[in-house]
Amino acid sequence: MDYGKYLYRQNKKHKKERQRQKHTLKEMKFFPKIEAHDYETKLRHIKRFLNEHNPVRVQIWMRGREKVHPELADSLAKRIIKDTENISKLQGELKPINHKVQFQLMPIGGNIAQNQDEGSS
């Protein structure tokens, strides 16, 4: 085998490895007073990101008088976590930072979910 062919195969191998590692952090921004349709749309986007094995950072911003009622942001965060619990897990905890609450959802790997299903059968 000549050296050029060897380099070609090595580059191809490294390129495949880099493609497998592409998992970019996605962000989704919410506000406590969100309508049902807007919530469902954003939740659909979060689920799509998680199914593509991308972690999602969720930020709940509080404006004006909403800052006086942080429990609204907490209840929205718990609702998001509950609605995505079958495809994600919460990384860390809810972090209240000044005028926003932030948390990160990590996708549950497909192999892990398949192994759990096989074990229960």
C-alpha cells in the first residue's frame, strides 16, 4: 500500500469520528406567561433536539412583575422536565440566576433505552 492511500484512509477515518462527535448544545427560551400553543411548539422543538442526541439548555426569563413570582418559573420548569422525562434526563439542578431559571436536559441514549426495554421483557 502506498503512502497516499494510507493518508486517504486515515483522513476518512478521522472525518467519520468527528461526524459522530457532533452534538451541539441547543437553547430554548421560555417566559412564565406562555400560551398553550406556544408551549407545545417549543416542547416539540426540544423533543426534536433530544431525539437528534443534542443536549438542550432551557432558560425561563422573568420580566417586570414576573420577578416577584419565581414559583411560576419553577412550575413551568417542572412541567417541561415532566413532559420530556421519557427521552431526557435533567443534568444538575434548576439554577435561579438573577432574572432567569436555567437547566439542562441531556438526551437518553438510544442504546440505553433499548437495553432497558429488553431487560424488562
